[in-house]
Amino acid sequence: MPQTRTDQDSPWKMIIEQYFPDFVAFFMPELYAKIDWRKSYTFLDKELQKIVREAKLGRRYADKLVSVYLKRGQPVLLLLHVEIQAGREAIFEYRMYRYYVGIHERYDCPVASLAILCDNNAQWRPHQYQQDHFGTHLSFEFPCIKLIDYRSQWSELEASPNPFASVVMAQLKTLDTQRRKTERKDWKFWLIRRLYEQGYEQQDILNLFHFVDWLMILPEPLNALFWREMQAYEQERQMPYITSVEQIGIEKGLEQGLEQGLEQGSQRQAARSLLLLLEHRFGEVPSEVQQRLQLLDVAQLEALLPSVLEADSLAAIAAQIPPTTSPDLAAEPTPKNGKAKGRKRQP
């Protein structure tokens, strides 16, 4: 799994679309009570993209433009601006104002704006854009939600069944564990376990897991440990929601890498992909098996692939790997200085 991700917007965009009524209920309860949820709501992302391009304000963030209907029948356009930068942006207030003006001019109907700030800067709280020139005064105010303020409401988040309670907790723990990856692994497991304990349906668990997994990146050794813990937990509850689906996706990617290596005749790439696939399915692979695997040619690796994908145990696969001519792969002839020279593992 990659150690960094440059696109932090996508998980927010996706989770808002998946749980839009819950989003409004969590962050804007007064508006939620006034919306007629019997009528459909519409995401106007393409229209918003055009407005942003016309504003010429640089890149977009996780912005959503949604058309909803109030109970009295009046349509309202809701601009959701989710800001995930790590620090302040000088033109943020102006950006919110320009978006508002562009949307209002295009649709000529009420517009409600909301800014959600996911950064860790407690002092940065933009909420107003002003101009004052020779007696002409302009003031544009918008609500701003700072997610770090929810730290003081952790017990309420834990008790909330709203999926955005999980979203906020994941965002907070991502900030809190930037330099404490082992602690992040523990919190990540806690957050996913909580979904099961609260009785979420399988698809909801998968949706929220993808959000948490996207944010709470782990280095590979801890990531492998997390997956083993997750698999043991799901087996205990007899609910293999995540591990079964994710394992299919991960193994498919590794299998594609292996097949690419085989097609290109690259023994090194094929052996490495096969080893990663074994580690994903069965955990740590003994060094003796790794070394035997690296000595196979492309044809032998290709013949082994079906067993790697279907076998129930690592031992069953190891039994099919041809033995080497040397009884001790780790040892090489002792040099004259009396010190053994270790075999260098191929990358």
C-alpha cells in the first residue's frame, strides 16, 4: 500500500455523496429539519466546475454543489466547501465569496454556503469576506466548521450512529497520529471495530472503511499487522465483510503484477510479485521459502501461480516449490578470513 497519497479530496467527495442526508443532519441540523427529504436532491458538480473555472481561483477542493428543496417548496442551492489544506489560505474567504456570487448569478435562487476545515491550525477560522471603499461596504459571512473542535466532544462522537461521527473521528486521529504510526494502527482498528459493534450494514462498513483506510495510511509492516488483526476479528464475529472484499482487490493487483512480469519474461518481477502475494495471503514467508522461490525460472513461477491463488496454506505451496541443489541456501563457501558471506536477497 502506498505510504502517501496526494489526493485527499476524493474520500470526502465520495462519502458526502454516499451519505448526504446524514452529512446535513450532522453538520447543519437546522437546515436538515427544513429540507423536504421526500423530494430528490441533485449534485451539480459539472456546473460547479464551470463556475470555478470562470472564477480563475486555482484548483478546486472537495467542493459539492447540491440542489435541495425546502418543505415550503422553495429550491435552495447548497454549496459545500470542504477544505483539507494543512494551513491557512490567504484567499479562502474571497474564494467562498466568488463561488457564492457565481452560483447566485447562474441560478438566481438562495444559496447556502458551508466551509469545513480539516486542518490542525486552531487559529485559522475564516468566516467573512469584506470590502469597504469610500462609503460602499460589502460583507459576506458564511458558517465555518473546524473539525478539531470536536476533540472536546469525543464521547458524543463515540455514541453517535451518524456515519459522519466516524468520518470526524478518523480525521482527528489522522491528525493526532502523524508521527505515531503504531498508535494510528490501533485507532484505525478501533474505528473499524466500532462500526461492527454499532450494527452497521455490510455496505456501510465497506464505505466507511474505504474512507478511514484512505486517511489513516500505515507503513507496510504495520499495515500487514492491521490486516491480520482485522482478519482475526472478522473470523471471530463470522462477518468477513472487509477482508474478503479487500483481499480480492489486493490479490487481483498483485496477480496482475505477477502476470505482467511473466509476460515480459522478467524473473525478478514475477518472483517478487509472487512473494508479495504469498505474504498477503499467509503472513510472513520463511526465508528458506523465499530463497527457493527466487531461484525458480519464469516457467516454474507461472506453473506455481494457480496454487498460490487457491491453496489453503503456505505449507501446501512450499511443498510444490522444487528443492535446491544445496541443503543450506543461506550459506556460501567460507572466505579465507573465516567469516561467512551472506546471500544477498534480490529486490
